[in-house]
Amino acid sequence: MNPIALFDFDKTIINKDTGLSFILYALKKNLLRYFFALLITPISLLFFLSNKTRFIGNSIYLWVATAGLSISGVQELRTSFINHYVNSPEVMIYKDALIKIEEHFEQGHQVIIISGASTWMVEGIIKTIDVPKLQILGSDEQRFFGGMISRFHCFEQNKVKILDQLLNINNYSQIFGYSDSSADIPLLSICHNKYVVNPSQRSLIKFKKAFKTDVKVLNWV
């Protein structure tokens, strides 16, 4: 089969953590939600100490940010966030990422964005960018006692699991992988061509420990 290119989203294609940005945006629109989130932070942060439980921490903040909103209210909040986010001067889509995506398409490669951010976030942002149609895999949300929580966190090993549900990676002779985060070591482990984008020093050390010299560092702007 034709080669496939897998792209992380946050800090690989876009320079921000989209999920965190949404939570902060939603909380700051309502001071009561914001102060309640601050009160529960000492407890919530405990869940972020382990990658296996961080989805619970995410769910706590997501629920606080959306509790009491109707389905249409949640949709309005999402739309408002996307419009705000893509027009924020602090948010930047890496031009080099778009060039690389275009190169893969020109070579006939299948291109998939696989992100820890919720699928609706990535889809909404990608719609505002002039790029070919992409497949997008991301985290999923569901209703819970009048708010939204995480149903599936597309993070670390879960990225490989959701990818396995979509296709048989053994059918591909060439798989390209792009990510900034060492949390994507499981994803890059299935890639023949591994690219690390603008990594922090801590992530770079972990990547080199996992892959030795079998990884290339890209500095995207």
C-alpha cells in the first residue's frame, strides 16, 4: 500500500496545547467555574502524575467547564472557542508542517493527524486551513451529569490502539511519524521514519534513549 504519514497536532502542527486552551477559555468565560476549578486543582493535579489516570484529570476540568450547558450550549461554546483560537495572535500553525503535509499528499501518501486533543477541536481548526482533506483521529467526549467528560483519551499507547482499529499497519512498507512529545514514543515505534518536531530537551533525551540515532530532529516555524 502507499506510504502513510502520521502527524501529532499540538505543538507539532500548531504551537499550542489545544485541549488546555479550550479548558482555560471556557473557565474564564464564567468566574464561578474558574474559581471552582482553582479550588479542586490540588486534587485534580494528582491524576496528572500518571499517564494512565491523566484522562480523569482532564475530565474533571472539562466537566467543570461545561456543567449545566445544553447540547446546543456546548456546541456554541465549541464554535466560539475555535473562532477565538484560530484568530488569536498567540496561536500559530507551523508553515513547515503544512509544507510537509502537502509534500506527502503530492507523493500520494495517506496522511492522518492523530491527536490527544478532542477530534472536534482538530477538525474545527483544520477546516480554517487551506490543506487537502485529512483523516483525523483524536480524543472523544461524552455527556455526564449535565457536562462533558473524556470518553477516550487519544494519548500515548492509545494512539496506536485507535490506529489499529482504522487500518492494518503491517500492510504499509513506509510509515512516517511526526511528533514533538515523548508521549508519542509508542506511536513513533511503529514508524519507519521518525521525526521529532521542536522537542524540549527533556523529550529529546527520551526520544534518543528510545530510538538512539534512528530519529531526526526538525525545527519548524
